[in-house]
Amino acid sequence: MKLSVVIPIYNEEENINPLYAELKGVLNNLEHEHEIVFVDDGSSDSSLVLLENIQAQDKNVVVVSFRRNFGQTAAMSAGFHYASGDVIATLDGDMQNDPHDLPMFLAKMAEGYDLVSGWRHKRQDPFLNRRLPSMIANKVISVVTGVHLHDYGCTLKTFNKEITQGINLYGEMHRFIPAIASGVGSKIAEVQANHRPRRFGASKYGISRTLRVVLDLMTVKFLLSYGTRPIHVFGMLGMASGGIGFIIALIMTIQRTFFGRPLADRPLLLLAVLLLFMGVQFISMGLLGELQVRTYHESQGKPIYVVRKVLGKREEIDHRS
């Protein structure tokens, strides 16, 4: 088995050399072949120079350099693309994740799990602006996605290679990888991980990311539940809205026709018309979404299912298909 360790780097010049030395010591004690994939996310300090120096001395190091800062999700995605290992591990570049936890994660993977996620049960971060928002976000994400983890934000994770190949990341969805992986049938475990205080540099995250988490969560929930059948969500909303509007309009029509009640001074008439138009718009959005889904899958030859494995002779399977 080959292990690839993916590490996003953004302005971490003081942490790079000690992180590499510590991680290399851990990897050299493992029985597995390994590589380290550093992804420089457009750093403005000397991070890239330090990474280039490390790569020149170690053939097991890969350095991917972005032209500008694209964010941690893009860095993770690039790391997955350039990693060649059968198992991929991710670490933060700030040394708060402990590389000595990797053997424990790999042992858990050996039990048959596709993804092992870390849980910073003794997190070394300020409570009000880091830990409290994270606790709230983790609870909300667990309830909405149905994948119950204590710590979605922990970068320390290990994956089977095929998991990362089947996941396309956009926006800031790297924290939702366990939920996305669960949506394709991956077996997930969570283990307690050591979390250390930051020694050098400053955190790149603020309280504003909580709002971005909420927006990305809406996207993930929609993709997991209705990614291949958007008409089911938009169609139901359209039928509900249009149905209510039709009933209101019907009642008002009966009142006007048989009881002579005027319509001009009744706001309900405007509400009925609005609900009817909204119903038409929702259903139209659902139909357009269905066309987009079919274009996405059929133009790229992407199936709407994920196969774990196939048993049987290859030529017999090809003949039957």
C-alpha cells in the first residue's frame, strides 16, 4: 500500500520545516511506501521557496503551486488529483494536527473503513470565535446530512483513493467530504485525534465562515437528496404553491359568483395569483433541472450509481452488457 499525505499550505513559512521533519519521522517508521503532496495555495510569504527546497532534497515530496489563493477546498482537490497513493491522508499546514496520529488512522482503515475522520475532542482554540461556532455547525450538519460526526472541521482524515476520485469539490465543501462520501455508500469511522495549539503564524479562519458553511450545507443537502431528481423538490414546491393558490382562487370565485362578494378590495386575490405563478415557476425550474442533470450525466458518460466491486469474469460481464 502507498500512502499519500496531502497538506494545503497558505502563508505557513514558520511551520513548514518543522512540520516536514516531524511528518517524515512518522512516515519513515511506517511499513508503507509514502509521498507528501504539498499544495501551496498562492502564499505571499516564503512558503513556496521552502517547499521547493524540501522537494529538491526528497524525491517523495510533490509540490503543487497555485498562481493565486483559491482556498482550502481547491487545494484539497488539487492534492487529491496529484496524489498517487492507495490511501490519502490530509493534514493542516499549521502543525495543530498531530502526524503521530496517522498510524492509528491507518489501523482503523485496515478494519474495512473507506474514510476515517478525526475528532479534536480537546481542541486547542478559543471558545467563543472558534469552538462554539464549530460545535453549532457540526450539530446542524449532522442533523441535516444524517452523517453524525463530532467534528466536520478537522482536516486530519484518511481516505481510500477511489473515494477522492468520485468526489468533485467546489466552494468550501472540503469539510463536507464525509457527508458526500456517505452519499455514495462509503463506510465512515471517527476517531479521537490529538489537537495542538498553534505555535507560529495566525489562523486564516474567522467567524464569517459559519455563514459560508450554512450556504454550502444547503448545496450538499440538495445534491445528496435530489442531485439526480431535482423535479421532486421543485415539483413538490410548485404543486404545493400552485395548489394553495388554486384553492384560494376557487373559493373567491365561488364567493363572487354566488354570493356577490367583490374581489377588488381583497388582498387574497393577489396572493392567489402570486402562488399560482410561483407554482408554475417552481415546476419550470424542476424541469430545467432535469434537463441539466441529464446533460451532465449523458454528455460525460457518468452513471447515476457507484459500483463497489464486480464479481465474475470480465469477458462474460462485457458480453452480457
